[in-house]
Amino acid sequence: MRRIGIIVALGALLSMLGGVATASPALAATGTRQLHLAVTNIQFTSVTCMDPSDPSCTVVRSAIVADARSNLSTDEGSFQATIIVDFSPGGTCNIVDEPGTFIFDNGTIFTHSHHEDCAIHGLRIDTTFQVTGGTGAFDGATGGGREWASTGAASPVFFQGTITF
């Protein structure tokens, strides 16, 4: 049984990274394909209270920069976002509006998600995302899938789904 678990885990890892070695920078053909994105080394570069008159500052705007990997690009890229976080649900929960930009040498992928996160079931983020556009090799991209991350500040965030361009 342990062997099957190891094989499944290895298969998932190869699925995530396998395209990195085989993706063509130009991606000449268009169509629908698997999309695997990973965001790591996340840094919050600014945090601003949306209502300075709110002493508990329940809604903030935060700029994020991070490293990014994709099965559709041979090089490491970057991720940028300016998110709005609403802490009013309380406890371990918050609501996030997250338009994101994945930047790679061969093009840019734009995503968006809106989700409530609660760190109580092993995953901090477990939601859907949409691909809202792209540039370069990803010009006119559409698609979507699942965005997820485990609890912990150093956890990578994964975007898995499909993309059409």
C-alpha cells in the first residue's frame, strides 16, 4: 500500500514538473491544454488599510511578489498581485479578492479568484480560479481550475486546470 502512495505522489510531481522540460518557448499551436502553476517565495511588499478611520483595519490592500513555475514555460518566472483581504469573518478566516499576473519569458498569464480562506481543514486556500487573459505565447488565454495551498506562510500556492490560447 505504501508503494502505491509513493507512485501516486511521484506521478503528481512529474505531472507538475514534466511540462517544464518539454514546453516550447514559442508554443506555436493553439488549443486547450493542462495548466500547472506554482507560486513560491511569497513576499508581501506593502499592506495598506482600506479605511484609515477603521481602528481594527478589517480590510487591507496588499501587494505580493513571488517566484513562479509553469508547465508551459521552460524558465522560472514571477508572480505579482495586489489583493484585497477582508478579515471581518474573524478567527482563522478571511475573504480574498485576488487578481494575479504570472510573468514568463514567453508571455504573461492573467488569473483571478475570489475566495474565503479558513485554516481549519489542512488547506489554507481551496478555491477555483479563472484565466482572464494573456500576452505573448498566451495571447487571448482563457480557462480556469483549482487554486490551493496548505496552511503555513511558507507554503507554495498551486493553480491546476486548463488553459486555451
